[in-house]
Amino acid sequence: MKSTYLKILLPLLLTVQVLAQTPAAPRPIDLLKQKLEQISSGVSADWGIYIKSLDTGEEIAINADKPMDTMSAIKIPLLVDVYRQVDAGKINTADRFAMKTADKRFGTGVLRTLDAGLTLSFRDALELMIIQSDNSGTDMAFARAGGPAHVTQTMHELGLNSITATGTSFDWFRALAEAGDPSYAKYGPEELFTKGFPDKLTDADVERFHFEGKHPFGLASARDMGRLLEMMATNKAASEKSCKEMLRIMGQQQMRTRIPRFMLDDVSTPHKTGDFPPYIANDVGLIETPAGRVVVVFFSAHHRGYYQELEDAIGRMSEQVWGYFNYREKGK
């Protein structure tokens, strides 16, 4: 009788032992993470990546808790701060004002090229701040929202403690100019814009300015920026009306060489870029597919090489995220 039991039990025990030693098949979301790691590791840069499906709750976090230089992606926290003040009745985006030469800033945007005296609404400045990353519009928004400290306070009140508005666009450009000529520290906004960058500013100065990291345009972890985007998408960052308006503005984004780069035309991608070529190419936003919505945050830093490689990597990673959540949910 005992031998009969052994004949039955031994094969079962061996089967259990083999199964216990066989590694479990990786989850599909883990395979997606591996693919993102493969793409990002092919570029000589540091990365902070955060992905979250607002429908399934699935997350991917790659170095997602380290604060990184946001560059112009900090304009999303500024936008949120403004619209929270709109909700509180403290700001009216229909208010109009005249742009002065002292309002003009270097870098991205069109306002710096237009004549002083131009009258625009606060909403115009906000729209240009997002869709063209207009630095002049950004500092007009900072001035009317209470400055970088107010934005930082608002983010911390939302529990997003890594998000810090470190200064205005003017502060950053003046610090960069100082890297080539310390005498620029005394310049005000109009003087800096009128005089331009010092001839002494070399490529080596610019590289050192970035790698020393003493003057980030803004700071945030990929996870906290993703949480802010999730709050916007679920009407928790501000009122439902304000959240919809902010996402509408982001949906008009004209810089489309990263997250939406390899998307089909019918995929909605409200997003915001951040740039410091060739070292930083950031993009943060939402991928909205027929199957649902996904938060995507791509921060980069310390890149050496062709800038297009950074943009291409973000585009390829976004394509993988879009394909995973869109087609998997459809059962394809």
C-alpha cells in the first residue's frame, strides 16, 4: 500500500518542485518597462521616467523620484497656480495689458519679436507660454501669479514637494549670461534683453553651467510631475472648468517632435516640452487613446551627442506606451 502511495505522490512532488523552480512569466507591464529601459539606455543621458494608466492604474517608474531640471515643463505648475487663482476669483484671464521691452525674454516664443506696446490678454500670454513655450509670456504670468515662490507653495499644498519653481525665465537667462561675464549680475530685464548675451560666453561655459546644475529652470521628480498631470486629468488640480481649459491649451502644443512624434493623427496628446539643447529634452503630458488615458513624463539631463537622439528616444518610448495601452486594452 505504501509503495502505491509513493508511486502516486513522487511524480506530484517532482512536478511541484519543477514548477517552484520555474520563474514566473513577466507581466506585460514589466515587458513594457524593459522596452523603455532598452530605448533610453541607448542614449547617452540621465533619465527620469514615469508612466501611469488612469484606467488600469498600471505604473512604470524609472528613476522617477529624483528631482530633475524641468526646463520649460515648469510652466505646467505655473499654469495650474494661475487657474487655481482664477477659481478663487483672484485672477481674470480676460484682463489686458501692454507688453513693454522689459517684458521681453530670450529663447522660445514670438512675443520677443513683436513691438513693445502690443496689447494682449492674460489668456493670450498663457496660451503662448504653453503652445510655443514663450518665455516672455511666462514671466508675464509669473508676475501676475505671485512669482515662483507662490507656484512652489501651491505645488507643496498639493503634496507635490519635489516641484519647485526656482526662478523666472529672466533669472535663468541672466544666470547663464553671468557664466560668461559676471558683470551681468547687475543687469535688469530690459538691460539684459537689449544688450544680449556676452561675447565671452563660450560653449564650454554653457556646458559647465548645465553640468554644475546650480541654476535649474525648475525642479521636479518625474513621479510628482505625473501626479500633477493626473490631478489635471481628473479635475483635482483645480475646478473641472479650469482643468479642461488647461488641457485644451496643452492640446494646442506646436512642438510635436517628442511624445506625439510617431502617433497617429487621431491620438490626442496634450503635453508640454522643456529644452536646453543639447543637454535636456523633456516632454510631459497625456496620451489619450480610444482605450483610455495615460500619463507620460520623460525628463532627461547631461546628454552628449545629437539632440535628435533625445527627441527620437522620447518619441519611440511614447509609441511603445501608446501601443501597449491602446492595443492591449482592445485585446489585439
